[in-house]
Amino acid sequence: MTRRKPGTRGDELLLARISAAAGREHIGKRHATYAVIAHPHRTAAVPVRLIRRLRAFVRYGRPSVPKGSADARLDLYERGLTIAVKGRIHVVRYDTTSVFQLSARHPPDAPRGATARSYLLVDTKGERVVLRGRSEVGDAEEWGPEIRRAVIHAQLPWAWAALGKGGRLTFGDVWLTGEEVGSGGTSARWPHVRRIELENDAIRLHINGNWHTLAPMVSHIPNFFVFLLLAERLRTGGRRS
């Protein structure tokens, strides 16, 4: 967790605004604060140009950031988080947000298999904010997994219950029910799905001896990590993994 020096009057006013916004959304107690880079984004779809810029950053380690990005403050709470950037306070609730996750390899001299991630989150007003770690701080591998775990904890139970009642859940272009999974022209019943794997940012299903690409871009799937846990449960006959 990032430790901060004793606050100035401006810091105290910002903290008061953050606390007030968190209180209005009833997201509980604050338990961690981080310094991040944030980029508000207001279009309805995940922007291809933004994804390319972020991928270039995490792949080549360039210090440049997308135009409009700024130093920001991330506060994690029991049931959500706040992002303070450019005078705005964005509040995200874990039980209602959509999180888009971008993964890419680090530069060649990084440890084998290492990845870096940026996240696009939807706040309680429907606005989107991109978050990534500051390279000099290096704590994105703390707050990123914590956000994913919190969203899973908040959303997996009701999603699993909905499937148990015959519901159909959609994750972008991907959908699943208690009986089958599909996207576009590809679908399969769960007893025929032998394995689920990720390869080059794509979801692939092993169906009756053949591999099929279900979704070509994981970074376009909201709450992908929730989808993956649900899919594994259904593939294994409902066992909790």
C-alpha cells in the first residue's frame, strides 16, 4: 500500500470529498490507497486506439501515457473503490461494475511469463476510467488482483444462482447458460467442452477433439475473470473450483 506524507490542506479537502462520495454509495471502510495513472473515457465501447496504446506501453515499457492521462489516487474500500483524477471522484461498486482487463508481455528482459495489466472500470454513473500502475511505484500487482478478487466475491454468487434458475448471462459477445456456451456462430454444450484455455488474448474451447476460438479479444469481455470461473464450474459439472 502506498504511504503518503502528512497531508496539505488540499490533500485534506480531497480526502473529505473522496470520503463523502464513498459514503453516498455505501461502499464501507477504506483499507488501502495507491498512486496510479488514470484516464477518463466516455464512449460506450472499449476504444481500439486506447487498447493499442496501452498494449504498446506494457509491451515496450515506454514511459509515455495516453493523452489526457494523469496522476490519480485510487482508494480501495470494502464494497468498492474510488478514483480521484483531474478533480473528479469516480466511485465504483464491486457488485455492479464491469471491468475490462488488458494483458500483455513485459519487455524481453522481464522474467519469462511476466505480464502487465491495465484495467478499464465502469463507475456508478456509467462512466469509464482506465487505470494502470505507475512504473516507479510498481504496486499494480497488488491492487489489480485485489480488485479482481473483490468483483468475483461480489458478483459470482448471484451469477451462479441466476444460471441455476435457467438464466442466460452475457459477457460482451460471449454468453453462457447452465447447458451451453457460445459466441457468434460457435456454441457447445458443456459435456462436450473438454478444456478452456487462453491463447494470445483469445478464449479457446476444446470441443470433441478440436479447438475453437470463442472470443478473439479477452480485453473486450467485461468481467472476464467472473466468466472464466463460471465456465469452469459448468464444464466440470458444477463443482466449485
